[in-house]
Amino acid sequence: MKINNKPKSQIPVLVKIISIIIFLSSAWLIGNLIFSLVPLYGSGSIQQIIEQDPDAEELRLKLENDGIEYSESNLRIILGLGLTLIISFGVFFILLSVFLWGGKNWARITTVVFSFIYAFLMLFGIIFKLSLFNIAGMCISLLIGIYLLVSKDVKK
């Protein structure tokens, strides 16, 4: 399967750096989940661990208001679905970074769209809790999206 649309010499260095950033952050996300949350999923009582959280009562009430019984098995199902969804996104972004490195235009457009979506979500994070992480995330996402959208070198 050929990944490249363009010869390697024509792919701008910044696109390669963006690809590496996406790849490493996605791999870090997956690795972090596997090595920290998956063992938690298989061990002990998730309900006991969650109940140590000060917001556990709020979680219990939300689940019961939605008609979901607050039980160990339901918590395991919710955690499993969440892990599956997050790992699926991680794998998707790893593949996206590989195709972006290869110069695929659809990967560039998809990265632009997700960069702007992430920046928009970080804006909400800034509104609700002003933090350096949210500001930096929003700025980096905007810079990546704008660069991939308007750079003539990338569009060639």
C-alpha cells in the first residue's frame, strides 16, 4: 500500500513535525490508558475507588436520574466503553499522523478540522477554568490548523 501522494522532498518540515506531535501524543494517550486504567478495570472494586472521589454522589445521582443502576457491573461497562472510545480515537489519530506525514490531502483537511474543534473545546475550558494548559492547547491547535489551511507549501 502506497502512502505518499508527494515525493518526500516536497513535504514541508513543519508538516512532519506536526505529524510527529500527533503521533506521540496519541501514543502517549493510549499507553497512559493501558498502563494506568486498564489494570484498574481488572482489579478490585471500581465502585469503592469511585466513591473515594468527592463527586461520587453527584455521579450516582446522574446515573440514577438517567435510569442506570449505580452498580459495579454498570460502572465496569461505562468504564469499558469509555476506554474503547478513547483508544479508538488514539488509533485514529496515529493513522492520521502517518498519512499526514505521507502527504495525503484528506489527512491535512481532517487535521485542520480536528485542530479547530480542539481549539473550540479548549476555549470552553478557558471559560470555565482559566489554566495555562487550556490556553497553550488552544494556541497550538489554532496555529496547526491555520498553518495547514493557508500554507501554500502544504497545499501543493
